[in-house]
Amino acid sequence: MAIRGYYGIGVEGISKRMNFGNLARSAHGFGASFIFTVAAAETIGTPQSDTTRSQDHLPWYSWSGVEEMHLPDECRLVGVELTEDAIDLPSFRHPSRAAYVLGPEGGSLSPAMVESCEFVVKIPMRFCINVAMAGAVVMYDRMRCLGRFAERPVRAGGPIEPLKPHIHGKPVYSGGKRVGNRRGRGRGRRN
């Protein structure tokens, strides 16, 4: 499963180590590039729920507040929050470089964090779910949207045809010289 770009996922104000451990394990499994906490209510340490020991395999960042966050250049911050004006996750086009931040258990993203987010998305549900579960839904949606998979069939069940291999176009240049006489799409053609 090769997906272009990178992403990280984290939580603002997390107060339950086991929930963060579950999120970290899922992030590791879904191929996240980093995980983070912002203004954690307690020290996370090494949660027992993170059975893959994700901290041994990808960077963990811990920032004391929104103003301290330092994301990679051109990494777009995406808040995950159940608000009226948030974008429904199934209608959201994921940035190729993103950091997703979820609110704490029993709470919401701070106004400062929402202000820092370029986008705010929501999982279209009637009520909030566990932070680790919400993170897994967001990561699955990203993988489904940006990954390369065989087409779903019209009827119930799995794909009828396997994923076709990617075919690169004919080279335009070979050995520093233009191959053929085509000059761009549709240029030079006479009808």
C-alpha cells in the first residue's frame, strides 16, 4: 500500500493514557509518519495498549501548547471535531501532507487549536466516539481516499478484477532528445 505524502495524528488535552496508546498503535498500523500530543493532561509514558511499541518506530512529539507546535513545512493542520460547520469526512479531500488533531475525551478542541487548523472535519455521527476510534476512522478514510486499490464492484462482495498495474506514459525525452514530434497535449494537431 503505497500512498504519496505523509501525515501525523495527535490529540489535544488527552487525559487517558490507554486511549492514546490505542491511537498510537492504530497510527503505526496505518502508516502514520508521526504522532503527537498537545497540552496533555497527564504524562503519556508507555501505554500498555500500544502493543506495537509505536514509539520505537515513529517519532512522538509532545507540545505543551498550540503556540509551541512546530509541524513540517507545508504540513496542513486538520482538526477533527463534531461541529455544525465542520466538513463531513466522506466529502473531504485529504491533503498529501497533513497533521490531524483530535479533541480530548469528553471535551473539544480549544478555540486556539481550531483557529490554527486550516480545515476542520467531522465524522458524520449523532454523538462523539472514543478518541482512538475516531482517529482510526480518519486514518482509514485517508488510506481509502489516497491509496491505490482495486475498484469496488457494483454488486456486494470483493473486486471482480485485480488492481491493474500502474502504466507509465511513453517517455517524452530519451537521452536528452525529444522522442517523436508531439509537443504537448493537442498542440500542432490539425482537424
